[in-house]
Amino acid sequence: MILITHFCTQKKIMQRITIAKGDGIGPEIMDATLRIILAAGAKIKVDEIEVGEKVYLAGNTAGIAKEAWDVIRKNKVFLKAPITTPQGGGYKSLNVTTRKFLGLYANVRPCRSYHPFVKTKHPVMDVVIIRENEEDLYAGIEHQQTDEVVQCLKLISRPGCEKIVRYAFEYAKQYGRKKVTCFTKDNIMKQTDGLFHAVFDEIGAEYPELEKEHWIIDIGAAKLADTPEAFDVIVMPNLYGDVLSDVAAQIAGSVGLAGSANIGEECSMFEAIHGSAPRRAGQNMANPSGLLQGAILMLNHLGQTDVAEVVQNAWLKTIEDGIHTYDIYKEGVSKQKVGTREFANAVIANLNKKPTTLAPVSYAGGKALKLPSYKRKPAANKELVGVDLFVHWPGTDANELAKYMSDLSGNDVTLTMITNRGIKVWPDGFKETFCTDHWRCRFKPTSGMLQKNQIVQLLTKAIEKNIDTIKTENLYAFDGKPAYSLGQGQ
Ligand code: NAD
């Protein structure tokens, strides 16, 4: 169906979307948001599903029923209000599950300040954080291995890096941004963060028109908190992005004003970044701006950029008019304290008006970003060059452990190093180094490559000698380049 609306001149096809009103303030802010975007001419048809607290408490630990997944997967675009995760264990985060099941690899969070109408220490701030959304430590693969040590696997993949980095550059290009910054900690994590940085450099080279820079995350985060105007678009792995996107939203003025988009190759989800604020529920108090910002990101994604622009400019005008909900209301700056419904009415009354102090937005010509699918590269020449045996050993003297472990060596395989929490403790360790009961013993072949059956032989001997091996990690070289970390101090 092709429709032409009152406010918008673009020809658009009606889009079916899924919505969930969520918990707490969710239903109120969703009603306000839908009212505004429909008044602006959004060409959407809405299918509502139930997610969240009621579903959890009915015994579904995922917080979402199978039928609801079917609707989300059919419509592909999901606008979600915040939900309450019940207290107590056993409940899975619906957000994390949704991102992973639907392959929503990119989390996009614009953080802009609205000085002088919303209080902020950073009057000039307009940063977009683009966070990898699926991998890193959020793979959630954790194990306890010894009495004293637990581990969480940090998985970073080339497809994951390529998709998110390309998304960041394409986003910057589409929205007329000038610079893309990458944050990693590759001075320490040379393999995982090193891959993210290397892919940033590779893909960045395809965008000569954009400025590019890389910061080590610690000093980059400090700079972002202190001088956000130095940044434009920032792309980073999942954990850093989780933390810094909240910091950026907060220093812009309020986490209550920010929305975010979760984008995948097929599906997408849009939301406010705040929670369900149960104490404010049902009182017509909540600020619907965060979810409205999520809905604006959704309209842009749907290609309804003219509607997105009309809504954003009307919202900016309303903020500029000093019509504020309680959370951002400030005596002397704000003009009128309003409830959720009245705020929505004010935005609707401002449709097709533009702000005069705050810069109006222009999304003209925008469309949903369509990125090429990841293409697997030809396999590298992969050679097995050694193995790390991790052992649970309650002693404290690495020289003693080295004696036991050297017994596993034969003519063809030698113990070359022992580390404890990454730091080399044998040979030539320091007696001052604190050691836990979790030891890594590195074996290398005396010549040539290691054979898999030599690992089996090492493990068999370890069982015979009553050594508690908790895991092994193979050491590989790819195209002749060693692809594993050295011991710290090695
Ligand atoms: P919250 O974001 O709900 O509330 C934090 C503070 O901000 C509260 O003082 C609240 O009153 C205020 N606030 C938040 N949004 C507001 C709005 N739109 N208007 C006015 N004031 C607003 O965080 P919380 O209290 O830590 O969490 C409450 C529940 O929300 C928890 O069950 C949590 O698990 C859940 N949560 C859900 C999501 C989500 O669904 N995406 C995200 C975060 C938290």
C-alpha cells in the first residue's frame, strides 16, 4: 500500500512493527511515543506482544513466550518499552537474549546535550556510541576451575569486528559525521582487542573522507568524560561500550533522554536506555523522551526519515520551550512542569515546527543502512606449535611444580614456561609474585610442529602422575605468525 501523509511528502509503504509495552512506566511512555509518531505520519501498523515481569512470574525464565518470538521474527522491527526483571536468581536478561537470538550486532546510542535547556557540564556534546552487541565477555562462558580461580572467556571474532566497524563507518557517512574513533585495550589484550583495532584500521582505509583515530580505552574514557566535544562517532567492543554508553548519556544531561537501536542483518530492536522505574509507574510522571528517541531511530531505520525529522525537531522545540517532565524540570530554566500525556501533547502541537536555539536536525535522504554480508576469508595456514596445560595445584613454589611437570616432557616435547594468572613464575620467577592454585604450563615440541597425539600423551602422563589438568589451550601460528600471548615478563 502506498500512502501520502499530511506532514510528509515521501511515498512510503506501511510497515508492520512489533511493540511491547513492558512494565512500570513502560505502558505510559509507549502510549505517548506511539501517539506522537502516528500524529507525525509514521506509516506503521502495530502488533503488540507481552514480555517482562508477568511472563517471568508465570514461570517463563526467558520473559518471553514462543508466540511472541514468532511475531518479532515476522515483523522484524521491534519497539520495546523497559521491563522489570524480578528479583532473585534464574531469570535471564531479555535484552541479552533478544540481541543474541536475533543477531542484533550493533548497538547505536546517540548522546547529545541540550544546553541550556537540560543541565549538563558539557554544553557542546554530540557523540554517537556504536557498541558491538553480541560477543566479547558477554558470550557469558564462565567456569570455576580451581578452588581459587574462575574464568570468563572473552571471544572476539573477525566477522563480529568487521560488521560493527563497517556499521560505524557507514553510519558516520550517512549522518554526515566527520570522525570515527575506536577504543580498545590492545596494549594488553593483543589478540582480542588487537583484532578489533586491526579491523578498524583495515576497514577505515576504505573511508578516506572520514577522520580516524584509536585511543586506549582508559585514557579515551577519561577524555570522553572530560572533553566529549572532542569525539564524534566512537566504536568499541561490547563491555567497554556497555559502560561508556551510559557514561556518555549521563554526562550529556540524563540517561532518561537517550534511546538506542539494536541492529541486525534482518531484525532490529529500539528502546529507551533507562529501566522501568516502578516507583513512578501509573502516575503520569515519566518522561517518554528516551523511548521517543528510540522510535526516532526506528523511523530512520525504516526509511521514514522525513517523519523522524519532524518528530525530532518538534521534540527539540518542546525541550527548548521549557515544557519539561519532573526529571529534567529546573526552576529558572524550565517553564512548565508537565506529566507524560501533557508532554506528548506539547510535542504533537510542535510537529512541523523547528527549534531556534538548539540546532534542528536534518535526516534528508537517509535510509536504512544495508551492509554487505560478511564474506569468510580463505583459510590461513594453521600450524600447531605448542600447548598450554592448565593445572590445579595447591602448592606455592613454581620450581616444585616445574619438577612434576618436566616429568611429563619426553624427548619430543619440553616444558618451556609456567605462569600464574598470566605472569611468568618459571623459569626465573620472582619470590615476591603472589601465586594462586591455577597454573599454566607451556609445552613446546623440541623440533618442528606439535602433533595432536602428543597432547594426548601429555594428558595421559598427567593422569598417571595424579596431576589435576583442568584444561588445555592449543598454541597456533597462522601463516607463520604466532597467535597466542607470551607470559607476562617473558
Ligand atoms: P531505572 O532506569 O528504571 O530508574 C533509575 C532512576 O531514574 C529512578 O529514580 C527512576 O525514577 C528514574 N527514571 C528512569 N526512567 C525515567 C523516566 N523515563 N522518567 C522519569 N524518571 C525516570 O533503573 P532501576 O531503578 O535500576 O531499574 C528498575 C527496573 O528496570 C529493574 O527491574 C531493572 O532490571 C529494569 N531495567 C530494564 C531495562 C530495559 O528493559 N531495557 C533497562 C534497565 C533496567
